[in-house]
Amino acid sequence: MAAINAVTDLTVEGDIGVVTLNSPPVNALSAQVREGLKAAFEAAIADPAVQAIVLICDGKTFIAGADISEFGKAMTGPSLQDVQNTIENSPKPVIAAIHGTALGGGLEVALVAHYRVAVPSAKAGLPEVNIGLLPGAGGTQRLPRIVGVEKALEMVTSGQHVPAKAALAMGLFDSLVEEGALRDGAIAFARVVLAEDKPLAKVRDLNAKVEAARGKPEIFAEFRAANAKKFRGFLAPENNIKCIEAAVNLPFDEGLKEERRLFVELMSGSQSAAQRYVFFAERQAAKIPDVPDDTPTLPIKKVGVIGAGTMGGGISMNFLNAGIPVTIVEMKQENLDRGVGVIRKNYENTAKKGRLTQDDVEKRMGLLTPSMHLEDLADCDLIIEAVFELMEIKKDVFGKLDTIAKPGAILATNTSYLNVDEIAACTQRPENVIGLHFFSPANVMRLLEIVRGEKTDKSVVATAMKLSKTIGKVGVLVGVCFGFVGNRMLAQRQREAQKLILEGAMPWDVDRVLYDFGLPMGPFAMSDLAGLDIGWDPAKTSSSTVREVLCEMDRRGQKNGRGFYDYDEKRNAKPSADVEKVILDFAEQRQIQRREISDEEILERCLYPMVNEGAKILEEGKAIRASDIDIVWINGYGWPVYRGGPMFWGELVGLDKVLARMKEFQALHGDDFKPSALLERLVAEGKGFKDA
Ligand code: NAD
């Protein structure tokens, strides 16, 4: 065995040269890996004893991708393209032997080999689109030549990791070998190739599949149309599609140039910067400075949920999905029955779509124990309260829980706004109390705000953070304040939206601007969806807000076909002349001089106060870092990931510009726009939020 460099070996076994890469943790394409690969292939090609070359990796995976920590830094050593050229021009057949995941640049290396063999557990994919990029090392030109245009389009725009069996079926892998016997299997495959003695074909020269799609622009038009909703606002999917078009319509080398051009366009734009930021921000959110990774956690083997309403049911499903038994307690039998029924219906619907078997449904339901008695929660390791949002009721529940729950059990509240410390104070064990704020629908939304109380124990925080991963959520640690991070910032936007419709805009203007910005829907469409009558009491109504007036007119939102909008049977929204009149009358009664309001003002009025509120949250220490706030907004409220979250976006706009506009608005509209001290300081010092 000859060591080529610190991470690469070349061994010769009879007539087969085996290049082995060993660069933990994931054999990413660092400068050292590129150097080793190039030198090893040059040596194997030069060795007269070697007839064919196998490329294999040690450790848990094949080359898992580019080293994204190298992004934006000056490159050293050979380029990836140099390495690829060396491999692709090998006069001896090259076989990539794949285990683990061959992703991004890793797959692009495998695509210059003449053959790919893999173990059944391997996966392959080009996930660059997920960080706002495209595979820029020939992946978009070679992939369609192997798997055809349709499959290539799907892979590059979804970034999905294709399992070995599917990869074999589409021709991406040439053969699967026995699990655990990849090296021998690949060598045996190489010998078969040598025995067949066929002329060696480079992937770049396999033109049949791209030629089959030439002169058929409808393939691309249909693909764009079918995915329009999913790709809305994102630049990367479109550039990926254009690359596949180039593969179809241009000679290979020109296609490569087009791929490079489209790659550079994405790489230098703000979307990819935002998406890469979010990628790291999500990992960062898991780190709590004063709760180190080795903080002991408590085993969560059994969970109790109190309240089987909108939230309790969804919360329970998270644990059932993870195989953790749940006891769900109600005070009303009919609500218990309804709640359990909704859970079953959700599972059955998933089964109907083929994403669960009936067996899975029964297994999950089998883990659920409905009960009418809090006492049944005595052996739970974690109890989550999701009853009505009223302090008195929460206090009553926690007081009782304190006498029932076993020592050391974590007592959590799903409150949206209430003071977690006040709730904790009515127990003898405030150190075990924490907020676990799920978002609706709780079985779907990825965000979990983990609310740390004044006395919450570190092990309880560590357990909650770990648990968020177990149930597939992104946990973000926040402090106690009204509405925590997400709803506290949302309130800023909602207030301005309400003011804007009295000053001159219409609900559909505000909604359109925010939708076009990339949010899933505007504030008025959102109110209609949630129901305008949530929290509205007909006995106490006083026509003091537009929303109250609409409720009085029995305009309750989507559920009865009219709210801020009119809805048809398919729930398509149409601006309502009646609502327009309500708004105009309302403004007139209050002697508000309506005026033309520009789209720009709508956006600034709705979003700058959010950035400002985020700054207040940071200066009060209610979030650990600005990027945590961004993760809250991306995963809990559908903030477009390509805009990086409100704090990232605020910096992109320029904190100086945000501050200047806040001051102008403050002069015109009052202290709702009072800039936070942190914002003032950062602008004065020319710094960003990460320096806060
Ligand atoms: P909901 O009205 O749908 O359900 C509450 C359920 O709790 C009802 O079924 C009720 O019978 C039951 N309940 C009330 N008191 C009880 C008691 N003492 N013991 C047992 N069961 C009791 O309410 P929801 O929307 O699920 O909200 C629950 C909590 O979650 C609230 O604190 C709310 O602020 C919070 N939350 C709601 C949302 C949302 O979008 N709905 C989002 C995040 C958090």
C-alpha cells in the first residue's frame, strides 16, 4: 500500500488499483482531498500493472460533498475540475464505489467515473439547490446524460437524496453489491468490466438521453408549471432548470460554461448567501453557551399531554411518531373523543396517501392512552399542558400537577403569551418547569420555541433541546416575555397592517405586498384562515376595530365564506366591496385622512418594526443570537428562507436605512416606531447584529 498523502492511499490488487480516501468526518472535498485524489489517479494511470481503478472511501461515507466552510475563501491546491479531468481522461476504466451518501461535489466526482457501484444503503443526490446554488462541477451536464432529463430535473431542483435502489433503476448506479462488502464487490465489478473489454465511454459523450429531449421545450415548460408554487421566489431552481436545458441544447463544453455562468450568478447573489446563512444558523441554534453539550439530560420514555384541542392533539402526534407513548388528559369527555378522533383521522389520511401503512396507524394509536384523570400522568417523564390560554386555569393545572407528577418530571406549558415564571411559581419545583411552544399545526410546523424560565434547570433545558431533535423539530431557546420571540415580533406587523388599512391601503394591498415578498400569506388572509371570531365575544362587542365590525356582520373568515375577503366554494379569495365600505366608514368616523400608500411603505411599515423588535429582544437577552430569531421566523411563520430571516434581511437592507426610516415613521406616527437602543448603537458603530 502506498500513501499518496495524509488522506489518500493507492493499493494495487493484481490488476486493479484501489484509491482509498480517508478524510474524516465525511471525506469532504478539501484541498488535501483534491490533491490526494489527483496524485493517486495519476499514479494509478501511470502504473502499468493497473488495468482498472476503484475509488472508495473509508469511514462512514463516500465523499459527502464540497467543504462548504471553504466557500468564499481563496482556493488552494488543484481545482475540483482538475481532479475530474484526470479521472475522466483515464484510459483505464474507473469505478466509483459508494457507501453512505454521495452528495453534491461527491456525486460530481462519481459522475466522471465510468461506472458507479454502491451498497444498498447508499444514497446519492445533488442538494446544492437547498443552499441556493446548483451543482457547479458538471453535475447538471452529466446527470441528464445518465438518468435522462426528467429525472435529472427532479433531482437537481429537489436536492433529494436518492436511495440506492432507485438510483440503480434510473441508471445512476450500475450495480449494487452486498452491504459491508463494497471493496471486494467493486473489485469484482472492475474485473467483469475488464473481461467484457468494451470501448470505454466517458459520461460527457453519452448523448442519447439529452438528444431525446432536444426540440421538446414543453418538457421544461410543464416542469416549471407543475412546480411553480414550490419554486415561487427562489432563483436556484430556475437556474438549475436552465442548466439542464443547456445540457439538452448545447455541446458538452458549452453546457459546462453555461453551468458555470449560472452558478456564479447564484453564488454572488443574496439568496444563496441567505440560504447558506440559514443552513449554519440552524446548527448554531442548538448550541446554548451556558448549557454545554455534555449537560446531563433526562430520559423521556413517557409523555403526558393535557388538553386534546387544536394543539394537544398535534403535540401528541409528534411523540407517537417517534414511538414514545402518550397519555392525553381532558376535562370534557366529548373533547377527548373528538381530539383522539382527529389524531386517528390525520393518520388515516396519511395512510391514504401511501405515506403510512395501516399497521403503522394502529401502532401509533396503540401508543396513545386517553384519560379524564390528571392522576394518570403520575409516571410521565414529561407533561405538556395545552389547555385554554388563561392564567388562572394554567395555574390551577400546574398546582395539581405538582402534587401528581413524579419527582424530576418536566412540567411544560404550551402557552403562547403567558408568563412561564408565574406559572412555575405555583409549583414547588420551578426548576422543572419550562415552556414548550409548538406552532399550529403542531404535528407539521418545524419550530419549537423552548422557553427558559428564571429558575429552569440546565438539565431541563438540555433535555428539551435534545427532545426537539428526537421529534424532528428545530428547537430555539428563548426567554420569558410577552409572546416570546415569534408572536412578539408578529404583533408589530399585525398592528401596522391594521393601521395601514385605515390610512389608505386595502387588506388585499397589504397582503399582496407581503405575499410578493415571499411570505406564505399576508396578515388579512391569515386572519381569515384562523377565523376572525377567535377571542371575539358577541356579548361584549363594541365595534371598536374593523375586525369586530366584520364579526358583527357575521363575516367570520374562510369558515363561513366571508371575512376580509369573499370566498367561493373552492376557497378562492376575492376582495370584498362590503369590507371596503366598512373600512372607509371606519376611517371617516375617526377622521382619518386617507392617502395613497405605496407598496414600499407597506413593506417598510410592516417589516422594519419587526427588525426593531428583534433588536429589543436581543438587547433584553430574550434570544441568544440574531440568527436564532431568524430560525424562529423561517420555521414558525414561513419567512422565505431565501431572505434569511428578518434580522438577516434587516442587515441586507442596511441597518442604517432601517433606523433612518424608523425615525421618520416615529416623527409621523409616534412611538410604535421608537428605535431600540441596540439598533441605534450598532448603526453608530457601523456594526451588525452578530456583534451585538
Ligand atoms: P383549544 O381550545 O383548541 O383546546 C384546549 C383544550 O383544553 C380543550 O379541549 C379543553 O376542553 C381542554 N381543557 C381546558 N381546561 C382543561 C383542564 N383543566 N384539564 C384538561 N383539559 C382542559 O386550545 P388550543 O388552540 O389547543 O390552545 C391550547 C394552548 O396552546 C393555549 O395555551 C394556546 O395559547 C396555545 N397555543 C395555541 C396555538 C394555536 O394556534 N391554536 C399555537 C400555539 C400555542
